[in-house]
Amino acid sequence: MAIRDHDKTGLRIALFVKKSDGKGSDFYYMGDVEPLAITQTTIKNDKGEDKPIVNILFDMAHSVPDHLYDYLTQ
């Protein structure tokens, strides 16, 4: 997995988010992140079938500015 091996390959991981009620294609750059934990698991789809997913816990290199956090969470 490219994210798991980021430190060996030099892969830069940048986090972008979209406001939950945002329309269009506005994404906001949150900064660079580093994976702390990677877990492979499954979830059920609307038909009750198991689908594989990967959960990744990231550590952000810098805090999100307060004004951007407030805008995205309000």
C-alpha cells in the first residue's frame, strides 16, 4: 500500500476536505499528514454485503487555522 510505505518512497500525503453541505467542487487544503495507524476491515453495503475498507488515523503536521475550522464545522 502506497500510504503505508510513504516513508520509504517519499510519498507526500496532503489532506483535502469538503464542507459537508458544500455544493460544487470546493475542497480545502488542510495540510500534510502522516499515517499513525492503518486498519483493514469491512462494512455492510445497502444490500447487507461485506465490502472491504481501510481506516487510516493521520497526524497533521500543523493545526488547522481556527477561522477555517470554524467555517468548515458551522
